[in-house]
Amino acid sequence: MLVFMEPLINGILLGGLFAVIGIGLSMIFGIMKQVNLAHGEVMIIGSYLGLVFMRLLGIPPLVCLIFVIPCLFVIGFLLQSYLFNRVLGKGMEPYLMVSFGLSIILQNTLLKVFTPDARSLDSSLTIRTLDVFGLLHLPVIYLIGFAGGLVVIALLHLFMKRTYLGWAIRASGDDLGTSKLMGINTSRVYALAMGIAAVTSAVAGILVGMTFTFYPHSGTQYLITAFGVVIIGGTGSLMGTFLGGLILGVAQLLGGRLLGPGFQLLAGYLILLVVLTIRPQGLFGRR
Amino acid sequence: MSSHYIRFSFLIIALLILIALPFWASRYAANVLLLIFLYIALASMWNLLAGYSGSISLGQQMFVGLGGYSVAVFSMYYGFPVFIGVVMGGIISVILAALISRPISRMKGVYFAIGTWIIAEALGIAFSNWGYVRYGMGLFIQPAYKLSLFSIYYAAMIVGLGSVGLVYFLLRSKLGLALMAIRDDDVASETVGVNIFRCKFYCFLISAFVTGLAAGIVYLNTIFIQPFEAFGIGWTVNLLFIVIIGGMGTVEGPILGAVIFVLLQQFLAEYVGYNLIILGAITIATIFMAPRGIMGTFQERFRIVFFPIRRE
């Protein structure tokens, strides 16, 4: 039984990180009913920017967030203003394809700038493990990822519920026409929303960079992870996204333990396909 | 009536030139044309799904991988002739398509796109963990060494032109009529008795079959197959580019798109790394400036259609 205890707990901890990876995608899907296929690449840009600031200033990766967060906010804001807003309201295909084209451009630009080598954001935290009574070994970095997940989701929740901009974003998501009539500049609100989604990606990018190695093409894999979180958790609900992350994390690590490390990703994908088939609106989503 | 004959004789002449091409053109030219034929086949099948059946698939590479591995496995492990392996690739792709069609049909729009992508990714991981196909190391398709360029060229031509003909006749059939009705108004078409699931099901199977076939020939040409490349999203990236540039929902679009794509690829081959950036930028620019693609815009302006789907 103890054999499964460790992957279970580690899966839950990893799930917190997965939730941060998925939250931006979930937010945009909830508000604009669109899927940003460049989500993974934006996140990996966060990881690479973290690397740049780490090297330049010699600061630990978590401190880099001070610089990476504003950078990604601007990137998200500009992408929405100049690319995505132009294809909104034209149905699903143009948005899907513009974001897909963007992901190809970003991925190959990263490849040109940073070479295909594996990178990671090393710090003293990455290798440390926590012994629990000599029975369990929990990587400290997983705990940080989990805590990061809780903090991001709590802050996002407060932001959406308490601030004027949060109300405006939710209103635009609920009823676009009426929000325009109420004097909300919806394309600006959308741009700000994408900026905030990119900020969550910045946190995700730094945490992912500290936990795993990353490559210029890693974005694809994390887009699928993010989509998995959103599908399992259901769209637009913050709590659902968090639980979706936990389920995906547990599925991956338990699957890896049962079938072998090569099947870790596969186990996650299979859970995802099952949920897509049985409850396309997500386990915690409403129709 | 006369314009019909002009068009017909034009097509015959073009066909004769293409058949005679390997006898007089250089090996390089024949190779480029071969690639164009294969991409026409793959893109036409993606277009059949995206442009006519309204389901954007990001997982066509699952059939590409299966087609390629079928050729490798059947010709090397079991000693079948390579072209039997190619046909088996089509058949196995259809079987997979039929197996996943039920769950897939419940996914709409974005969910369909990501669902198909995840299936392809899952297959890629499964193949890279499968000792039977030598894990992620990949396979060299040795029987393909003995093939002449001629036989691969003609096989590619048959699949390429055949797929255009198939899409053309399919769209003029009752199924095509039903598909366009669904695309224009799915609720109304269902009310008058169009079975939406069955129409999309047939499209999906046909697209899987031809994609599997074409992929088999692709790998006869490249000779080496490796799971993450064969089941990689790169295939669908190329198809998306071809169809968007050419014009989604037109029969001619994938042809023109494939010509542009392959020529651009040859031209950009020396700028490694920049070619995909340029392709991505062209795709986005096309969506902004000519959302119906080159052929779609052309048809709208001049009302010239080489393969009219409407019956006069």
C-alpha cells in the first residue's frame, strides 16, 4: 500500500503545478470561448526569461518572477490587442489557427535564440527532498509548486471577485453585448485578461523550469497538460481547474508507477480521453 | 457546354505531361513533384474534414504514423510486397478511425481538435515504448531500397490525383450535398433527415484511409520512420498551412497550397529554422488578409471554378 502512497501524494503536489499551467487557458476559454494554442509557448517563454534574468543578475529563480511577470503581462496584452482581437467573433477556426501559427513562430524563434539544448532553472531548492518519518520522500520543489498553485488560484479568485477589472472581465465573458452597452471597452478588457492569463503562465513557467528540464518545443507538451487540466476540471471554474490539476497529476504518477516511467504521460492522456468521451463539459463543469 | 470540353481536354493534357514526366525530367524535379502529390493527398483529406465536414483535426498524424509503421512492419517483418504494406496502412488507419469515431463524435469544435491531437500523441508515446517496433529508435524500411523512383512516383501520383478525384466526386454525390447542408445549417439539415453522425463518420473513415495510404508512400520515399516524427504535430502544421493558403473548403485549394508549400520548402531549405517561422507568419497573414485562401478569394472575384461542386 505504501508503494502507492508516495506517487499519490507526489501526484497531488504535482497537480498544484499543473493547475497553474492550466489556469490561464481555462480563464481565456471561460471568457472568450476560445482556445489559445500558443498557451504552452507563452509559458515556456516565461521559463526562458527566468533563465535570462537568472544569468544576468545572478538571482534565484523565484526572485526572477519580479521581472518575468511584467514582461509576460506585456506580451499577453500585445498578443491579444494586435492578433487575437482581430479574429474574435469570426467563429472558432480563425482563432484556433492564428494561435496555432503563433505557437509555431514562437517555438522556432526560441529554438533560434536559445538552441535546442535542455535547460533548467537550478537553485538549491530543486534537489532537496523532504523525508516524512523515513517512509515518504517528497521533493521540496513539488511542495513549492503546490503552494504556488494555491497562491495563484487564491489571488485570481480575489481579483475576479473584488476588483472592478475582475467584474468587467467576468461581465464581458457572460454577456458581451450588454457589457458593451454598459460602457465596458471589451477589446481592452480582453487584452488585459490575456495579460493576466500570461502572468499566471509566468508563474507556471518559472515553476516548471525549476521542476523539470525544458526545451524550446516543450510548450506543446504543456499545452496538452493545460488542456487536460481544463477538460478534467471543467471550464471557467477556478476550483474545478485546481481539482483537475490534482486528478491529472495523480493519474500520471500512479500510471507511471504501475506501468513504468515511459507510460507516465500516456496514463494522463488516457484519463483525459476518457473524460472527454464521457463528460465533455468536464467533471466539475456545468453544461 | 464547350467550356466543359476545354476544361476536360486541359485536364487530359496535364495528366499526360505528369505521366511522362519521369522519362524526361531530372530526378530532382520528379522528387519534388512526388512530394507535391503526397501533400495534395494529405491536404485534401484534411480539407475534407475541416472545410466540408466542419471538424478541424489536429491529429491527422495518427494515420500518418500508422501508415508508415504498417509499411515497415508488413514489408520487413512479414515479407509482404511493399505496396501491400501501403494498402494495409490504409486499412489499419480505417480500423483505428472506426474504433475512435464514437467517442470522437461527442467532441465538438475545439474539443475535437484537441481530442484528436491527444490520441496521436498517445500513439506516439505507445509506439516509443513498444519493443516490437524497436522503441523510439525507429525502423529503416529496407525493402524500400530496391524500389525505383518510377514506382514511388507513380504510386504518389495515383494517390495524389486519386484523392482530388475522390473528394470531387464525393462532394457531388448525395453525401457531399448532405455535408454542405450540415455546414450551412446543422439543425435544419437534421430536421429534414440528414444523419449528421453518419455523414461525418464516412468522411472521417475516407480521410483516415487515404491519409494512411499516402503516409505509406511518404515513408517509402524517406525510408526511415521514428515514432515522435511520424506521430508528431508537424504533419498537421504542414497540412494546415497548405489548406489555409490554398483555400479551405475548395477542391483546388489543397493542390495550389501543396505546390506553394513544397516549392517554398525547397527554397527555404538552406535557411534551417527560419522556414517554419516564415510559414507561420504567412499562415497568420493569410487568415487576416484573405481568410478564404488564394483559391477562395480567386473564385469569389472571378467566378472561375475548375472543379465545380454544384451541378448545373
